[in-house]
Amino acid sequence: MSRVYNFSAGPAVLPEEVLQEAADEMLDYRGCGMSVMEMSHRSGTYQKIIDEAEADLRQLMGIPDNYKVLFLQGGASQQFAMIPMNLMKNRVADYIITGQWAKKAWKEASIYGKANAVASSEDQTFSYIPDCSDLPIDPDADYVYICENNTIYGTKFKTLPNTKGKPLVADVSSCFLSEPVDVTKYGMIYGGVQKNIGPAGVVIAIIREDLITEDVLPGTPTMLKYKIHADAKSLYNTPPAYGIYICGKVFKWLQKRGGLEAMKEYNEKKAKILYDFLDESKLFKGTVRKEDRSLMNVPFITGNADLDAKFVAEAKKNGLENLKGHRSVGGMRASIYNAMPMEGVEKLVAFMKEFEAQNQ
Ligand SMILES: *Cc1c(COP(=O)(O)O)cnc(C)c1O
């Protein structure tokens, strides 16, 4: 068996220990004679799996009791509609546009009400986070929306926006569990798990209880109501059962590594290796304003599209995969999520140095 260093933005690298454990349990989950994939979601065995996953996530993030944790389906993109359907009581919300995911969420919300774009960094290809200390927050806004880590552009909010008392809703798909978080600062935190936690098919939504009500927009389908899923503890219908089981294993892996403080420290060290090289390199350049750099997604360019393509192809031959940048930015992007080991980034930088020497 040979595994590559996988720098994919998502679905993305998972901890090898987790994959190995899942492989060991594939045919017979702990003596019950079947795979978790084959098991009733109403069984006691599965109930224990989902309860433990929730408890471990609560422990990792320090989620207060007045927040619900929901395991949902439909991808992060389905939340672009669910959020306004459930939370836009006055049919007004403020959106901060820091990339394509935020923009898609904003466009979707405008189907249901007045979605204000109160700040944007589109003028410079989303290469920075706008100043959000004094935004023109609409007095009627039901919430303020951000995409906290911008997967495509490699920017991250280092300070949360001043929402002037409005609940903050954050898409954290690509920075979920990468560092400690103060949940009380948010009305809702959500993300697809396929970037930093588990297999595609699961979305985790952490929502303050008072925001989960029966009072949703008329016509909201039952399956798209937070209250339905909250009341049924994520078992209203068949949940993405196997995906949740893998997420649970990743939570335990994170606990074993020392939790989110330790992950932050590790992620900072890892990202620094790459950013330090980008700052000194004569060939490669980072594309993001320094103070807004993400720890998870690192875009870079040579400034020459042919050379970029050559780099991506040669990197692949050296076991460094999925380094091609998003089509809207070009160049390269290294996604270095929790499960990317330090050695992966060291190998990448060593290869970049070699490539630079040969392509002066
Ligand atoms: C990948 C991604 C999405 C889209 O996720 P899907 O699960 O494919 O809908 C949304 N937001 C962010 C920040 C992402 O990185």
C-alpha cells in the first residue's frame, strides 16, 4: 500500500489511524456481526455511536447546553437555503461577501427576503477580509452571515465582525475544529464535514436554542426545519449514519491529540513552514494579504500559468497530489487540514525549493 500526501480542498485527507480503525471494524462492528453501514439507525448500538459523537464534539468545542448540535444532510450548500427559511423572521439579513461560498449563500437568501451585502472583498479577488468593525447593520436584520474561512481564496476572519447585537451565522466548513472557538459569540456555526472532519454527506449545525422555533417561512419543507431535527435529536429520518460514525472517530482522534488548543498549535507550525517559504521564494508567491491568511488553505502562484501547470504535474509524480488551485484563482492551492501531517508540508516545501532551483 502506498498513500500520497493529499492536498485536496475537499473531500480531503483524513487521519490514517481513523481509516485503519474503520477498516478493522468494517465487516463486524465490535462483535455485533454487521457493519455500521448495515445497522438500523434505531438500534441501541447506533444510538450509542451518535450520542458519543455529539458528546465528544460538545467537549472539544466547549458547546454550552443552550446550543443544539444537529447532524444533517444536503451539504453546506443546503444550509444556504435552510438558514433564511428558519432564521429570517423579518425577512432581512446582512451578508459579508468574502468569496464564492459567501456569495452563493447571499444569493440564495435573496430568494427569501432582503439580503444586504454589507461588506465585500470582491474588488481584489477576495484576497483579503474587509474591515468589519463598523458595518451598516440593518436594524431589522435577523442575523449577520459570514464564511469564516474562505476555502478557495485562503483567507480567514481573525476577528469576528461587530454585528451590533445581531446573531452571527458562520460557515466554518473549511476551518471546523482547526482551533478553539468561543461558541457563545455565534447564533449558529455550521459546516460540511468533508473538509476537515469526515466523509461527504454530513453537515453539522450548532444552533442557539432560542433561534430554533416553529416560526419559519411559509412553505418550508418539513425536512428543512431545524426544529424537526432538533426535537428528534438528528434522528427524524435516517441520518447519514456511516458518515457520523467516522466523524465520531475523528473527534476521538482530536481528543487524543490534546483537543483544539493542541491542534491550533500544530496547524500554526505547519502553515508557518509553507508561508515562511512563500515569503522568501523568488518563484512562488502567496496571493493573500498576510494578516488574513488561513491556516487551512494556502493559495500560491508563480505568475506563469505554464509553469504552474508544470509544477502541479511534477508534484503529482512526487506523491504530492491535488495542488491545482481553484479555477477562479488559478495557480496552486495546498489545503493543509488537521489530518495533513507536518511531514506532508515539509515534503511539499522541499519539492518547491527543488522546483525553484530547476526553473529559475
Ligand atoms: C466546500 C464548501 C462549501 C460547499 O459544501 P457542499 O457540502 O459541497 O455544499 C460551502 N462553504 C465552504 C466554506 C466550503 O468550503
